Amino acid sequence: MKPEFSLLQMRDVWIDAYKYGDIDQLDFVQSAHFIVKRGETILTKQQQLGHIRTRLAANAWRADELNAHDETKDVMEHAEWATISGTGSMRQNGRVLSRFRFLELWLVSDGRWQVAALCYEDAGNR
């Protein structure tokens, strides 16, 4: 069965949920086994959501200050899974703070696209 919402629609929901610290939406879009890998560090879904909750409670989640931008994006979509990879940057007031390379693994589960993994690494500041 084809998901009701497209891969890229669900990705937009995921990015917005992260940006605004929307724990319920993140929980919905991320698979039960979601992980984030950056260098040697691996965070589980529970660890990531806990970190976000802590920062929200301390009013330290600054959605309006930082923005992630895709600079290149390669989407490989199949019937039951997909990868999205590329380069991006974190920006504040239009100024590039950092650049990164990323890979996302998406799976169709429960009739919808869910992100299963985000791997990223720093790519320098310019």
C-alpha cells in the first residue's frame, strides 16, 4: 500500500518538528528504532527526544535563531525504503555557521514514511 503522504512531505514535517521541538510530531515521524549518528556518537530516539525535552524545559531551544538548509540533495526512493543524502549548512540570520554532510534512511512502516536513521558529519565552515 502506497503511503498517503510522500517521502518529501514527511521529511518536511520531520524537519519542522525538530526545528520547533515538537516532541509528538518527532515521535510520530521517527521510527521506534531511530538513531542519530555523528562521528563516534550515537543517540537513540529516546536520548534525542530527552535532550530536546530538557532544552525546551530550560527555554534553551532556539528555533527562530538557527536554520538548516539543504545545499545538495540526492533522493533514492524505492517502494519500501529510501535514502536522502547530500550536504547542508546551519545558518543564523543568513550567515553560515557550519556545513555538514548527511545521510537519512527512511522506511515505510504502518503505512507511512518514517525516518530510521540520520548520519551526519561536519564538513567545515565554508
